[in-house]
Amino acid sequence: MGTPIYEKIIRHLLKKIELGQLKPKERVPSEKELADQFGVSRITSKKALEKLAQYGVVTRIRGRGSYVSEHFDGARIPEFGHCADTEDSFRPGSPPGGATEKVTIGIIASYFSASFGLNILRTVEKTLSARNYHLIVKCTYGKKELEEQFIRSLLDYGVDGLIVSPVNGEHYNEELLKLVYRKFPLVLIDKYLPGIPACSVYTDHKEAAGALTDYLLDQGHEQVVFVSARADNTSSIEERIQGFTGAFLKRRKAIGVNAIFTDMPVLNTSVHEAGDPLEWDTGPLQAFLEQNRSITAIFACEYDNAILLSHALRQLDSYRDCEIVCFDMIYSRPGDYPFTHILQDEREIGRKAAELLLAQLERREVPLLNPVGFKLKIRPSDVPEEKKY
């Protein structure tokens, strides 16, 4: 259960060779025949035959097919790194004869935007390319079903490791949990799964949110609200809420009854393709703002939320001086940004995620929780100001 299908094809063929049902120089079923037999795409069956050829089990002849290698002894079935029947069966083995195995890594995230994610992707790609590894990129646009589908399809394709930014949701992705418990080389980015022993690289969202809230309280704001999409067991949002409330408690300040609003629109495919967050449904947000006109500052969980809030506030004259802060930012030019914000270290997240995945591929132990520093970028009047954490 959870084993990539191309591995099942390899095991099937090795067993036939071991039992003498396929002898040296005999033709092996074609990519199409194997794809039909196992109900998979030809990409998957091709991967299986390529692996067998790489280890010298079969010889592939262009235009003619694949054959059991002439001098291959079926009694000496090789120890394939991906074929051992153990819980560690995913650990890559070293090809015989010092051959170099082509390593492919998959990276899955909701999307990679200029405000957050794009520099992570660039750094991961750069780090892996330096090792001649290949990278496959998939975007889920926040859809859990797509995340599950991509994990399965990438495993069928034969990726050797995965970097995943998990979709927000009330329940953990079952396919992700299978990877963790089977010790498949995996690194989570931007968030971790509480109680699940997966290697994760992320910003300390609680500390960062506390620093951003402290900034607002230092400015004298009393009526401050936190806005985000639903937390739904999402560590990054939950910890930002904890950091927000913790800053008030630390100063022994009361938090308003309506201080937390978690009904912001969630990114979806059609909106993302349109490229305009102002097209989101803002009905609940507008109603909330209308009912809470004493607000003087708003903590937006994400940059897109801040843009949407800025637009909504312009529709309400009484909110003209309301200050907005957020996580992440798109810079029009250095030193010019409209919101005080938390700047996450995307390059360090990407570098560390890639290095930790490579360490797992090399069978080295890695720490599970790997927080990365951040900066508080204060909206400039004349001179930009920042604080490092």
C-alpha cells in the first residue's frame, strides 16, 4: 500500500526472471503491454524498464524492445534501493558498478507567487541543479484532492524525494501521512504537521506574528484585528493567531470580542489565473468592517489579504487612516513598500529544504523541526527600517 506502481512492475519482472519464466535473451513485455497490464501510463512502465536496464537486468534495443540481458544470472537478483520489502524501501540504493542514477525530485505547493514562494522555488532548483538532480513542479491552488493526486502520480513516475507545502485543511492529507510513516525522503515547507514526525522548514510564525503585533501596539493602536482564511488545523495560521493574541496578553491588554476574523476568501484556480485578488468575494469581509468601525489597525495574515483589505477600506470613509500590516510583500522597487510587514527568508527556506532532502537521500539523519529567521520591515517615511529576528 503506497508503493509506487513502477516498483511493483519491477518486482513483477524480477520475480518472473527469478522463477525462470523469463530467461536470458527472451523478450520482456513492452511498455504498452505493461501499462495495460497494470493500468498505468506508459511513463510509469517506461520508468520500470529504464531502472531494470540501468542495473543490467534487461537490455533495451531501440525499435525492437527490451530483453533479459544475455549474461544475467536470474539467481542473483540485485538489491534494488526501491524494491526491498521493508519500511525503508524508499531509501535509494547505489547502482552497481558505480553507475550514476538519475535522481528526480518533486515539489508541490498551492502556488508560487512573487510575494511568497517564487524565491523558494528558485533556490530549490538552483541547489538541486548543482547536483544534477531533476525537478518536477506541481501547483495545487489550495485543493487537497490535487495534492493527493500529484503525490500519487509523482510516486508512480518514480521521483526519489518530495518537497511539499501542505494544503490548508482540517484533516491531514492521507497520502502525505503514508510518506511520513514509510520514511520516504520528504521535506515540508512553510508549515509542519503537529504530532507528525516529518522534516519541516518554516518561519517561526508565532514569534513573527508577535513582533508584528508589538509594532502595532507600540504605535498606540488599541482596536486591532487579525484577519485570515480559516485556520483549519494549519500550523502557520494557527501560530500567527497565537503570536497575535500572545502580544496582547504579554502586555496585559484586553483583546476585543471581534479581534479575530477568519473568513477571508481562499485562493482558487480561476482567481489565480485572473491574477486579481480584488475579484474575490468580499461580502463577509465588508459586513465585518461595517460592524466594527472602531478598528484602527488590521493584521492581515497574507499579502493578498492586505491588498483586498486596502481595497475594501477605501469604500469606507471612516477607515481612511486604518493601518494595515501583513506577512510578505511584492516590492515595486527596493525600499518602497506600502505596508509594514514580516519578510520571510525564502532563500534560506529553499536552501535548507533542498539540503535536508539531499541528506535524507544519502541516508543521513536530519532534524525534524527547522525554523528559519525573518525580518520586520517597517513601512518607510523617508528611510526604510528593519529589525532582524
